[in-house]
Amino acid sequence: MKRPLWFLVAFAAAALAGCATFPSDRIAANQAAFNSWPPDVQAQVRAGRVAPGFTPAQVLVALGEPSEKTLAEAPGDVSEVWVYHKTAPRFGFGIGGASFGEHSGVAGGVSANGLKLGLDEDGRVVFHNGLVTDVVMSVR
């Protein structure tokens, strides 16, 4: 039996949405740790937000696993950066561009506090000495 294209697209979107976890799911899986955190931290984690001073465990419960973890090194200093990429199904189309000369292209992003988000990022969380020092999340 042949199914219409819209049916397949709807099925794929529902399947991908089912893979997403929510703060409430992660809280339930880490209830003992969550109960030990101060009320203001609990409120932010419930809302899926993080702030400077959060621990990696608190960020994991609030936001889930990052898409990637990298180290930012400066002389005598190392910070860990967690990057979160958009995970929702995206549909779109594009129009090709032209290139003139050897150095041309298109780039974009959002910048705050010296951190830059790429076009496909939801956010970045920076840790220094085991605590969040900077958070940049995209506006939706």
C-alpha cells in the first residue's frame, strides 16, 4: 500500500520528537541529587535553564547531554565548553549563492560575552574549575 508523503513526514517527525528528553524526565532519573540542590537551582533546572555556578551534574539534568564537549585552552588555563546543537526536525529549502573571487561566503551567528553560536547551535556552556562560568543560549 502506497502512503502519501505527508504521512511519512508526520511519522518521521513524531519518531524524532519521541527521542527528545525533557527536564522532568532527567529530574526523575536523578531525583536524589535534584532534591539536594537549593530551591533556586531546582526551579531553573525544572525550566531547562542553567546559570553561572552550576555543576556539570546540574547542567546535565537541565539540558541533557551536549552534542559535543571541547577544551578551550589559554596559557595556564583550561575551560571545558559544552555545545548544544538543534535537535528538532527541520524542514526548509535554500537558494544557491554566487561566489566572486577567492574569498567569499556567507556566515552568521549570535554573540554574547565573547562566545559565538553557529547557525545550527542552541547554546554553549563554559565550565572553569568544575563550575559554569558562562552560558549563551539562542533565542527561540
